[in-house]
Amino acid sequence: MRIIQLYPKAQITALLLLLAVALFISTAQAETSEADSFCQVQVLAPASYRTIAQPVTVTEPSASYITTPVQMGAGERKVKVADAYVEYEITPPVFNEVTETIEVERERVEVETLPATYRTETKRIKIKEATQRWNPACPQVLAGGDNQVPSNCLINVPAEYTEISCQVVDMPARTVKKIIPARTETVTRKVLAEPAKIVRKEIPAEYASLKLARVEQPARLTAEQRPAETQSLPTLQKIRPERIVQMPALCEATLSPGKILQLQTSLQQQGYYQAALDGLLGPETRAALTRYQEDNQLAVGAITLETLQKLQLQ
């Protein structure tokens, strides 16, 4: 009556269940401890890996160009637009008009740069090599004699890949030359055809100032190399492959239910076994044992001595 007042009903049920399991384990151990024996069996030892940083190119190198535009200067030039002549009061002079084309701006070349364009590509990178794992449904394989591990006991695990997006040059940077034509102006000047007579009068020549544009410094093109961009991707490298080895393990032919119940209880406490504690070496117990051995880098395929020592059952 005092126990009911101190603890809720759910806790009382759990305590009674634990006491029943402990009593069953102790009884089974007392009855069958002498029946459990070890024998040499063939098991699958796990592979060993190390983590390495694999450089992956995400952006390829490319060239870029910088254009310095042309620098123009201004100046003046005197152009004769009328010759000197002599004028007479009686007979005026006769002139002929001459039209000339003057280049006021020279032809030049300008360079236009077009940047590089990129496209996105997906690269498939292997981050873990193919391996083998033990089939939890496979029974124990004894060592010695002509016994071989059946092919259905080894499951091929394919390699693992990952995909990464990379920027690849679709069209490299390029330049386009543009020709700017020369600019001219038309000038008309008078040329003396017939001088005046009788009264001689000298008329000086006439000049005009024209503004000229000249190239002070031509356009320049500077090329720069854009380096590649890389990214380090952590990958697992196999340094020792999985292999079939011989090691001591509990013989399943003489395995007692008490030992199996100890194993189920320990795996349940580790979070690997979720089924009923029945003392039977069934598929659920084998699958839980295999997952525990794989997670702890232990040999798979039997209840090995190293597994029992890891579970503190030996």
C-alpha cells in the first residue's frame, strides 16, 4: 500500500517488468552458462577509411581585357583662302574659285572589349568507394575445412557520389575593332586669273584658322588572366579493404537463451534492438547486432568475442 502511494501505476509496472527480466536472466545463466562455448568462425572485417580534402575546380581560368581609350588633342592650322593680288583702278582683276578638301580629323581605330560568358555545369564527384557489408539474414559460417562464405552473405554497397555546380567558360572574352573614318572640311579659295591693268594695287593674301583634332595617345589594350577558383570537398579514401577473417565467436549450435537475452538487453539499452526480449537469435536480433557492429567498426557475421567485450558481456 505504501508503494502505491509513493509511485504511479506506470512506474510500478516498469519495476515489476525489470525484476522479471533480471530473474529470467539469472535463471538462464545458472542453467546454461556451461553450454556457451567459443569456436573459430569466418566474419567480414570492416574496411578502414581516412578523410581527405579533394580539390574541385568550380570556376575555370579565363582572360579579361581592359581598354584605355584614345586621347585626342586640339590644334589650329592657318589655311590660305585667298591669294595676294594686284588691283588696278581701270580694269579690275579676274578671279577663279578653287574648292579644296582639308582633313581636320584623321582616321583612327577604337577597340571595344566584350567580357567572357559562363554556363553552369554539374559535376558528379565520388565521395566514397564501393564496399561490401555482411547480410544480417545470413547464418554463421564456421572456419576451417572447405567452408566458404556464401555469396548471399556479402552485400555489395555501391559507391557514393555527390553533385557540385561549376562555372565553365561558355565564350571567352574578346575584342572588337571599330574604325572611325577621317573627318574633312571643304574650303573654297580665289585664284587670280587676270590682274588689273593700269593702276597697280597689291591686295595681300587671306588666311583662315581651322581647328584640328589629332591623336595624342593611341588606345591601349591590357590583358589580365583570371585564375581558377577551387573548392575543397571532404571525401572518404579507403586505406584498407574489407576482408574475410577468422576470429573466436560464440557457437550458435550451443548458444543458450540466457546469453541471447543478455545480448538483446544490451543492444536494447544501446538503442539498436526494439523487438521483444525472447532469448531467440531471430532476424531482429541479427539485424540489430549487425548495425551495432557496423557503427562500431567491428567484424560482422557472428557474435564475436570482440563484440561481447565491446558490450561488456565478456
